[in-house]
Amino acid sequence: MRLTSRTIFLGLMALVMFAPVQAQNADAKKAAAPPATAVEAHTVARLSLGDEVSAVGTLRSSESVVLRPETAGRVAKIGFVEGRPVKRGDLLVGLDASVQAAEQQQAHAALSLAQANYRRTEDLFNRKFVSQRALDEARAGLRVAEAGDQVAAARLARMSIRAPFDGIVGLRKVSIGDYVKEGADLVNLEAIDTLKVDFRLPERHIGSLAVGQKVAVSADALPNTPFPATVTAIDPLIDAEGRAVRLQATLDNRAGKLRPGMFVRVRLSLGEAQSVLVVPEQALVPTAEGQFVFRIVDGKAQRTAVQVGRRQGTSVEITDGLSEGAEVVTAGQIKLRDGAPVRAVAPAAR
């Protein structure tokens, strides 16, 4: 077909007028597309994770006592240095025992007299000079004198407060010359070569607990220093209020780094380690319906519900919802919605 000059001219004019319209439409579409949100991401991987539970506990001495006098008296002697070790039987506090010592001497004298009287009466009875009744009375008198001597010795011994076991004495609450009443606190004694750890676990773990299980103990006061311990007792009574079971573990403290009363963290292994899928705990977004994460699929955020299991440090086991190699958002979720375009960036310095 033969084109005239007029036809060619009109075609060129149409192209000139239509090109700006196409450019404007392209610019409008480009402006309408939302920008990609910058997020931090993590690739789901496997980690060897043990079946562990964590708790907080308190350290106690293997033996602990506050020494108190059984009778009132005036402090006459202090036989220890505060904060130093003592041996079982060492004299710690001596009360004025002058009266009790005199009573014991009196009891000794009465006993000696009763023994002599019994020997004479027995000799006379063998020679038929006294009756059986006289011998019985002499024997009874001897027994009364022996009991009196024992009572006097016990009263005298009560004036000396001695260490009932090896340990370290605390800070004394009395001085020489103080008059103390019966039952007054004198000083505490602690055996700390071995310490006890008291802690609680939810009752759902009761079937996995046993005496002899290994426990890792750590103290905030001594960071990065684990202390191995062993479960030695499980309380048969479940706490009805907290639904928790009380446990006690013991640990070797001959180095003396720990002290009774310290706050500690406890980790108890309930089973062998297994290879499981884990994500950083910051990837999880909790809701009323459960936990979910944002996966990155083809440059877009995809909201994905997940089921979580055990925790170890900052890692959380994923039992359902993700596969190995999936990329999940770990920072920036608050700005995302399902299907929003995203781009992964390097983690910010922390």
C-alpha cells in the first residue's frame, strides 16, 4: 500500500504524543510500588541441643548452726578468731564456771564418801555384822552419789560451748564480760567444704528427675566459672502453690570460692543431646495464637507459624513450621506485614 506524505506525518505525530504518556504510566507504577524494608536475617540451621532445664537456686552450708548457751552466765573466754576454721571439740566460748566447778568438787567428795561407806558395809555384811537392808542402803547411797557427780559434771560442761563439727566460725555477737541469757546467739559455725544447692523445677519434669543426675551451677559473682554438682535429694512433696518439685544438689567447695547464701543459676541435663533445627530467640514474634516468624521468600516477607521446643542460651528449637536453610527475619519485624518486600542487610554492630 502506498503511503502519502500526510499519512506519514500523522503517524509521527501520534508517536510523539503517545511516548510521554507511556513514560508517565511507567513512572506512576514505579512510584506506586512500596520500597523494600531493610531487615536482618538468619539462616535456619541444625544444632546439637541437649534436653536441659534451667532454674535459680541458693547455696547452703553442708552443716550450719548458731551456737547458743544452755544456761545463763557471764562470758569468761573466747577461744576462736572470727572467720577462721576450727576443729570439732574446740572451745569457742567459755562461761564463768566457778560455781559449777565448786559443785562438782562437792559431788566428788560425796561420791568418795559413798564409795567408802559401801565398801565398809559390804565387808561387815560378809562377816554377818550388818543386815541385808544396811547393804542395800549403802549401795543406793553410792548410786545417788554417782548420779550427783554426773549431774555436776554435766552442769560444768554446759559452761563450755564447743564446736560440734569442723567448720568456719562467723562473727561473734558477744565479748568477754557480757552476761548472756539461756539461748542467746553467740556465733554461727558453717561447714563449707561441701555446699548444698536448693532449687525448684516445674512438676512436669518429675518423671525425668533422679538422684545422681549432673548439674551445672554458675554464680553471677563468678562469671564464666561453672561448678559441677550432683543431685542428692528430691523432695517427695510437690509444692501445691507453685506446682514445683524441690531438689537438692551438692558441690565440692574445697577451693572456697563460693559462700552459703549466694544466688546461683542451675542447669540440669535431662537427656542426651540431639541435632535439631534452631533459630535465634529474637526471630520469634509471640501472639495470642502462638509463635510465628517472618520468612524471606523471593524477596518478600512471609508470615509463618512455628512450634517451639527447648531453649539453650539464645537459641530456640523449632519443632514444626520451618525447614533447614530457610531464611528468617531476626530484626525489623515490627515494620513488616505478610507479603511486604524486604532486603537483608548486615547485622548492626552491638
